[in-house]
Amino acid sequence: MDTTSATKNTGSVTAIRGSVVDVRFPIKLPAIYNLLFSPDKKIVLEVQTQLDEQKVRTVAFTPTQHLARGMLIEDSGAPLMAPVGDNILSRMFNVFGHSIDGRPTPSQISWQSVHASPPPLSRRSTKTEMFVTGIKIIDVLMPLERGGKTGLFGGAGVGKTVLLSEMIHNMLGHQQGVSIFCGIGERCREGEELYRDMQQAGVLPHMVMLFGQMNEPPGSRFRIGHAALTMAEYFRDKQQRDVLLLIDNIFRFIQAGSEVSGLMGQMPSRMGYQPTMATELASLQERIANTDKAAITSIQAVYVPADDFTDPAAVHTFSHLSSTIVLSRKRASEGLYPAIDPLLSSSKIATPGIIGERHYQIAQDVRRTLAQYDELKDIIAMLGLDQLSATDREVVSRARRLEHFFTQPFVTTESFTGLEGKSVQLEQTLDGCERILNGEFNQFPENALYMIGSVDEAHIASSASVAANNNE
């Protein structure tokens, strides 16, 4: 943070309530969102409201245990700034733009305010386009919108990080873009592991990572999302590059805002949330958009409190999402990776007018087949497959082959699976689904379709399987 131009407008602390600090400035009142510093620069505050002609109420971005009434505070004369430029790539930052990866501070960077307005309607693209990921099940059943927002629902150990890292890798292959990972309320362990995983996968040179960690004050966690968006907007607007913005977890952004609101003394709204939740969330989400030059596409992990989808935090988040991806622990336990539940996941752009009539019909046929199989699972468990009618057995056969076809080896998991990663073109995936639905692969063993790229690889896998059986 560059503070060389800081003015010497000085005030003194009058009250401290956790992360909320009141400061009195007798000469000149600081502007809203200005940063205030202690003389040693160890304590950083952000102005939230002006209480009267001489007092401001601030939120701390750093721990406040060393603050005391009467302590001098200096007005920086500027809001929170984020570093932008090519040299921020492959680096990890905190909310102040300080590098936290143990490497030297990046050089030849500029600083930009984290507070910005969404792009005006005149600059927005009016064309709805599909964001191709190269991941078969996503591209067919829950296509992502370029410049849209996707919710990723999944607990620990179901492949959420692997899925995110594969999307980052494929982003480079398809769009030649930039990826930004923003950890809001992340555990320190998760951030360190993700950094190492991205380094091993070879995608770190094309991404930026920011963390407002779980142990940091709510003000820091609340602003880290805005800092990440500022970097994303730089690459979109100045360099006209597509950006993939990954946020984990958007619920913790709302949670941090709720903490700040409570400490500020605002009257809580329904279920204890801040009355300004909708506005705060919209101020972040509306900046994620596609313009006539480039787009910011966002994938956000979403925690649903107590699995209650009527919770205000979930309701307000869903209103911004264009597609949802639900990860299933059951599918992960069956070895069906990526462990995406095709029946619970959905997309608003999966309509004939956007993705095309052929894609839409194939997706509907796939969903119908998988839904019928899901209904038959209880009967199969009780009576066995042989008790089904010939028509139902045909449905089960095709559904199982579709499930196996939707598995996919990832580039980011090559080192521990030994399988070469595959990024599959949409046309190849649609062709494969169509041929499976038409019964072309009914005589093939299910495993011939497991962990392959295009469906033509099943012929090779089947031949290898037959040869192995003959040798036995």
C-alpha cells in the first residue's frame, strides 16, 4: 500500500467495540471509505459512517487489541487500493495487496481503488454466450454462461478444489485468459494446499490468489472480494482478456458483513442478517459481467446454512446465479469423478435459443434417461436387475454407460492417477451422448467408457479389455 501521499489530518480514538472504532477529527472529517492508520501503520481502519461534525465510525482491517482511547490516528486521504499489472500473476496477496507467498514484493505494478461501479449498460454485451470448460458433464447438462455466475455446492473431499483447478487449466487452453482465486474466510491450511496444488499443476503463472483468512477481522474478509474484483476488472478492461474468478466462499462474505453490521449497531433484519445484505451482495456480484471487449466469469462456492435453501443468505445468492453445480458425496464414493450430480445441477442458459436445438434435445434426453434410472434404483436394490422389463433394462444400460462416459481424467490429477488428462470439445461430447442414447455402445462393457475423453476411445478400451480377458 502506497501511503507516501498521506495527509497529516490527525484524530484520536474515542471508543473501541471489537472491530468497530470511533475516531474524532477536530479539523477535517475523512471521507467515507478512507483508510486511517496508527502512526506505526500497524493498525488500519476504514471509515464507514460520519457520526457528526467531528466523529467517524470505522471498521478495523487489523486486530485492535493494541488500540486505546486517545491514541492518535492519521487519515491516509485515500480508500483501500489493490495492486494491478502483469507482475501480480503467479502471486498470492492479502487484502492490503501485500504479498504473502514469501517472495519479494512485485515490481512495476500500479494501484487501483477497490471501490468501483459495475460497467454501464451501454458497455455490456447483449449476446448470451456459453463458456466452454472442456469438462463433459458441465458443458452438456449445465453449461456455464460467459460473464455469468455459477454456484458450486459441495462439502470437503468431493473434488471441489480439483474441479476448480481443472477449470483454471482449461481456461488457458480455451480462452487464453487469466484466473483469479479469492479465498474469503479460508482456513490457512486450505490456502497453502491450494497454492501448492496450483504450482504442481503448472497453472500458477496464469493466476492470482487472494486470501482474507478465517482468523482475520471481519472488515478484512469483507473487502477481499472487492480487491479480487478490482484485479479482474483490470485484466478485463485494460488488457481485454477473459477472466475466470473463483470465490470460496461467498457465504462468508455475507457473514463478514453481518458481523460488521452488528458491531456498527445497525438493527438486524430477518434471521439476524444485516439490513443492507442485498445491497452489499449486489455491489459485489454486479461487477461480475461481460462487456463488449471481454468478460469476467465467476464460479462461487456456496455454503447453505443447515441445508435451508430459504435462508436469506442463500435466497439472495441464488438470485444472482446463472447456473448451479452440485457435487455428490455418493457419486464420489462410487468413483464417478467429477462427482457432479446431473439431476440436482442446472443452468438458466440451457435453452434452444442459446445452446442450440441439438444440444438442448440431447441434454433433455440424457436427463430423462438418468432420471428414469434413478427411479429404478430402489427396485433394482430389492428385486435385482433381472426382474425389470426389457425396456427398463435398456434404460439402465444406457444410463450406466452415460454415467461412465461423464467421468473424465483431469490434467491436474495426472501425477497421482497416472491417466493422461483430457479436455473434450463440446461437439465430441454431444456426439458421444447421442451415440450412447442410440444404443451403439450397448454391447460394450461399461468400463470401456470409464475415464475416457471422446467416445471413440471406448473402442480402444474395449479392445484392450477383450485382449486382457483372452490372456487370462
